[in-house]
Amino acid sequence: MFILISLSILLVASLGMGSLRLTRRPTALAWIAAATGALLTWVSLPLWQIELPASLPLEPWMPLTLFRHTPVFEADAYAWLYAFSLSALAAAVILTSPARVAVLSPISWFGAIALALVALLAVMADNVLTLALVWTAIDLLEYLNTLRIARTPSVNERAVVSLSFRAAGTGFALWAAVVGAAEGGLASLQETSSQAWLFLLLAAGLRLGVIPLHLPYREDPALRRGIGSSLRLTAAATSLVVLARLPAGTLEGPLLLFLLFLVALAALYAGWKWLSLPDELNARPYWIIGMSALALAAALRGNPQGSAAWGAALVLFGGLSFLYSSRQVWFTRLLVGMSLFLLSLPFTLTASGWTGSFPWPGLFWPLFVSAHAMLVAGYVRHLLRRGDTSFEELPRWAQAAYPIGLGVLILTILLTGLWGWPGSLQIGAWGLSLLLTALATLVGLAFWRLGRFVTVPQEVPSPATISRFDQFQEFMAAWLWGLYRLFGRLNGYLLALLEGDGGLLWTILLLLIFLTALRGL
């Protein structure tokens, strides 16, 4: 089974890197093992098409009276699209890592391989129990990686806040399973009812990894590219894949209009922030929000192909933008030309993004089209700014590996537009794509004429550059952390009270109160 081959390659690569680490072999061998494993996995993904759809053979959990539903991994065309994109991202992260001397570390490469392994399982999850297990594994990988590089208590606190939001998203998914069971069962995501659909939608939103907006390790340059981008994009993709597997057309009426309006506002805000912030790393949360909003809008319109297209584009075009740190003029021209594949032109990855129609089209089309144009213009704008280093400054072996890493992402974009899933070889809304091309060009030219291209990049946003909405996010995160500390102090006080000299007396008193309450019942 080709699915098991891909998973086995990643597992063998991670075990090999662990062995090299224990035997203290040269770092170059660890990089070769990681790069070879990631590339072989990416090459093996097209072989999945021979046996799609396919399931991983797993034994049911015992006892059956306790576990009505056991983990199920189902590979369909949408799971393949996300798996192909995420494996390309993992290969690109490792191959371009020599250009980022600060993160040239076997631990980061091991993290990229382990994350790819869990991500492939996540995109194949076919019920809520499986989602909860793989989502928790991804959260733990990110949390442990953050603690590894944490230098101050504030970074640890932000890591806890970020993990709490992710855990809340997993909790909403589990509650969706409870709601589904009350309505007759939720054996697979395709059987989701309208009420459970809303809870899964909320779970995916909380798990995008952008709340709080100012990320736990945002101020640490060692994770700003590479494994940091891989973690954020993987978290978003493994959440958005749920939208493509949910039943289409579940919501309708005023609730659908209300949700579309909220999503349109989020897309507009994120598109403007992505376009206007000084560099792509500070703007990364807004890229995720904007592209996720387009994916969610497609899912709300009953267009799973469009939702999957925007989710894959989030990973692939985001990888090109965030990993392109060493600039070279011909590379820049090629990557700018790839923006055409982000404009929903026929036979491209995003061609199916705008199929279907909105209710109240006069209201929603202008909002979403404007957000899309700003996202494309921002992608081009960030590619044209000055990079971290020059390509000519890299060592020879890095100059060989770096273009291959970017090329993996480019080939994946080209291939997924032509083959492999229901959204390939689509003409789409070609008239709208031409309008988008003209609008994105106008937005970019207007932005350039206003002189915003010469903004000096800042490593950390100053208070003057943080919007009121961002400040509100920071305030909410600080408030939640203060509440967490308060409960921690109360818990410590109670433990000290019960474990002290009078602990036995307090225990007897609480037992008597409990027995009295039971007698009253």
C-alpha cells in the first residue's frame, strides 16, 4: 500500500536522524537523511492516485461497548491534495535550511520530518476521535519546540496561551461529536449535521494558529522561517482540510448570510494587513487568516473543491513567500510570475476557488474579490522587498539545495492545477479571474505609488504599528493568562491548606458536608 510506504519513509528518516544524533555523527549526515526522506515522501505521494480512495487497516479498539467509534484514516482526493502540499512544504523547509544559518540544526530537521508524518495522518482523519488525537500530537510538537527555544518567561506564557486556544478548538470538535451522537451518530465527517457543522467550524477557526495574533516565539529570529513557518502552515492546513470533507450545503438562510458577512470582514482586514505590513513574517498571521477566509467562504457556498484549493494555496504560496530568504533576481521574477496561479485563472490550482455563487452577490462578490486582490498584491510586494541574504553569499552546496527546495513547491503548484483531484483541469470563473488580475495590478501600482514599498522592515512591531484590533488580541491574551494565574494561586492555596497540619480535619469536615448533602437528596 502506497500510503504506508510514504508514512514508512518519514518514520525511517526520523529514526535514522535519531540514531545519527545519538552516535554523534556529523550534522551533514543528518541533513542528508532528512532531505532524502522528505524528497522521497514527496515523490511517493503521486502513487497514492493508483488506489484512491483507500483506508489504513486498523483494528477496532476494545472493548466495543466503550469505544463505539475507533480511529479511521481515509485517503481521498482532498486528503491527497493536502498531503502532497504538506510533504512539499516539509521538503522545501529542509532543502532551503542552509540559507538560514541561525536554524541549521538537526533538531529542526527532525521536527519538520515528525510534523510531516503527523500532518499526513491528520489530513486522512475521517472522524472526530481521529482528528482530536492527531491535532493533539501537532499541538504537543509545537509546544515542545517552543519551550526548547524559549529564553524568557513571557515566551513560555504566550506558548501556554496559544496552546490553550488550540486545545479549546479540539474541545469544540469533541463537543461536535457529542452533538452528532445525540442526533444519531457521527461515524465520519461526511455525516455531520448542521449543529455539529457549526462546532467543527468553530474548532477549525480556533486551531488556525493565529490567536493570539502575536505568536509565542514571534520575537525569536531562530524560528521566524523554516520550522516556524512549517508549524503555522501545517496547523492551518490540518484544520482547513475538515471543511473539504464536511457535507456541502449544510447551512442556509440568515445564519449563512451572517457567517459570510463575518468571513468577508475578516478577509478584507487580513488582506489589507498582509499588503501593508513591512515584511512577510510579521504579516504571516494575516496571510493565514485571509486565505482561510476564502476557504471558509467556499465551504459555506457548498464548494469543497474551492475550499481545498484555497487551503493548498495557503501552504504552497505561503511556503514560497516565507522560505524565500536569499534573493536572486531570476528567482524573484519566477516567483512573481507564479502569482498568476494565485489568480484563479483556468487550469491553475485555484481555478475552482470561485465556482458557484453567493447569496446576495451584489454584497459579497466585491468584498471577497477585493480581499483576494490584496492578498495577491501583498504576495508580489513581499517578494520584491530586500531579502535576508544574497543568493551569491551562500556556500556552493547551499546554492545547489536552495533552488531545489523552492522548485519542489513550484512543481507542486503546477501539477495540482492539472491532475490528481476534482479541482484540477478546471476552467472556473475565467471572467472573474481576468478582473482579479486587473484589480491586483491596480492595487499593487497604487500601493507602490504611495511609497509604501520603501517602508523599513522591523523585526518586532512597535506599539505605534500595532492596530487597535491587535492590541485587543494582546489584552485578551493577557487577561486569560491573568485568570490562569489566579486559578493557579487558588489551587496552590487549597493544596497547602489540605496538606498542612489541619489537612486531616479539613478532609473530615468536607466528607461530613458531602454525606449531609447526600442524605438531603
